Amino acid sequence: MRLTLHTDYALRLLMHLALAPERLVTISEVAEAYAISRNHLVKVAHELGQEGFVETLRGRGGGLRLAHSPDEISIGHVVRVMEEDFRIVECFDRAANSCCIAPACRLKHLLREALEAWVAILDGATLADLVARPAPLRRLLALTG
């Protein structure tokens, strides 16, 4: 299983915001800290805002902050919202499935079970869990305070 860059960036952005709760954070700051595309991060931040994970404040002195406490943000929820789909094999998409063994295949059931277990583990974690030991993360991201 593999997450898209979109989801990866969303999780990184949320972690960054959780590590700097005392102030607004800019997209440029996060892009620079992670050495990732600012343009892609703008799209991620927009979607996180639309989904209610972050608050965005425009204009001079604007930026981003978490809309909820880190312990209220489920990693599983973030991943389900940010990922377009979880079709890890062709047969997970009934409309496009052309696999000739799909009606008798047991692999799809095993993979579905594995996917459900994976998401269940993510559901058991919060953003607070990801930043529970903030000092090393803050140092690596050059966050002060």
C-alpha cells in the first residue's frame, strides 16, 4: 500500500502546524522546511481547509493553524479524506475490473482485509501521537520555541 504525495504532504503539514501551535504558519515556511513543492502544498492546504482540519487566514500576517486540537485529529480520517481511492488492485474497481479470475479469486478478499486492518491502525492514532516527542522534529524543521 502506498499513500499519494498529496496525503504525505497533508500529514507533514498537519505535523508542522501541531509543532507550532502558538503562531500562524505560512505555506512557504512549510515548503522550505520539508524541501517540497510550494505549489503542491498550496493545493494540500486548501483541501485541508475545506475539510475542516486547518484554518486559513489570508492577507498580510496570514497563514495556517490547526482547526482542532492534535488529539482530536485522527490519522485514519485524514488519510481517508485525502486519498482519492484505495483500489490497490484492479478488482477493487468493479467498473474497470477486467480480471478473468475475479469471480473466484481469494486474493482480493485477503487484500481487502489487509487494507481494513491498515486503516484501523491509522484510526487508532492521532496527530498528537505523531508529535508526542516534539524536540527532535522541531530541531529538524528548524522550529524555535
